[in-house]
Amino acid sequence: MTRNYHEITYTAPMASPVETDAYIAPDEGDWRVVVIPGTPCRKRLFTRFLRTAPRGVEIVVIARPGFGKGHREVYTDWDDQLAAIKPFLPGGAWGDKKVVTLGVSYGGELALKAALDFPEAVRGVVTVAALIDEPHDYALTLEKIGGVAGVEDFVPDRWHKVRAEIAGRRSQIGPLLERLSALDAPVEILHGDFDAVVPKSNADKLLQHLGPKTQAGFDLVPGGTHYLELQYPRRLHAAVQRVIERSAP
């Protein structure tokens, strides 16, 4: 059966609160999956994921700060980014449910940080094509071209935000990796073997930094691209179910 979803607007409780938006597929069950998209943040990529969600799990796909409707500013600090999920954590405005964070690409880092920062609220993590180290060389070249004099003025605003987020993550990923050995929530890692944006070595690096308490699972998807949420949404749902089954009661 196809799940229904709709768009909501809400306030992200940042130092300077920001109104942003999200898709939600409501459910009366005990669990909520909070999806943190990559960069650029396009929640529309997750419509198939929302429609194919199993019953018993509520799905929320946020528009990250900087990419909500009418957002002009770019937010490179991960604490600002994670403020956008607080209303969906236990004690937040959207009610108490057990939470799994699911992060795609740039959002994979944020999903892991959420589990470390909010250990009582986030029961597990699914990462999809997580950007843990660096993207492929050609993607790095495109990033650099966006800052070349004479080119920069013609680059879309959205791409300027992408470049700022990718640059800003480099000072934050090291401290995050150092903390990962202490993570004791279950983690499932998905990566496509045909990902042309983020190489599989990123998944290998993540596995190396996770401690034994995570009992991390790794699903290397044959023929999988960088957009597994479009290709194989049910594979992502299965990973969520594995996290739920392994989470603490």
C-alpha cells in the first residue's frame, strides 16, 4: 500500500530561529525516521522513499537550514544543522517517538553526530553514501571551479551553498570521527558500488572508526549509484528495520 505524506512548516530552534519545511508520512507507531538529506538539500528526492515506507514507522524528511523555502543564508556549523531535527526528537513539538536518523551523503555525518549528541533520543543510525572523507576527484574539481574568478559570478546560489557546506565540513569531520568509537547505538551503512560522487573508501573509513558496540552492518549495493533513496528505497527501509530490531528497548 502506498503511504501518504504532506509538507509541513516548523521553526528550527537555532540561536536565531529559522522557519523551515519538511515532508512527513505520519504513523501512530512508536518509531520515527528523521531523514537528513545531502547537499544540495532536495527533499523531493525522497518522495519514493516516503511512499514505500512500511506501516509502524513515521517518516520525516527535513529541508536543512539554508535550503528551506526562502532561505538565503548558508549554515555550515553542524550544531545549527542539527537544531532542525530537535522538534522531532522526544520532548520536541512533534511528540515523543523512538528515533532513527537516516543521513544521505553530507547528511550521513549529521545523522551520526545526532546519535552522539542526543544519545537518549536517537536509538540508531542509517547512513547512505555517507561523505566521511572526500568525494571523487572530479567532484572536487567542480567544487574548485565554482570559486574561480570570472566563473564564480555565474554559479547558482544553491551551488555556492554546496561549496560552503563541503568546505565547512572539513574542520568538523575530524572531531566527529574521534568520537565515533564511543557510539553504542546500532548503525547500518549502505553504499553503492557504482557511486560516482562518493567513493566506497568513505564507507571503509567509517567502519574503521566505529566501535564494537555499534555492531555495524554494511550493505554494498551492486549497481547502486549515489542516489539509493531513488533506486532502492525498500533497501533503505530494510536497513531501518535492522536498526530498530537491534536497538535498546
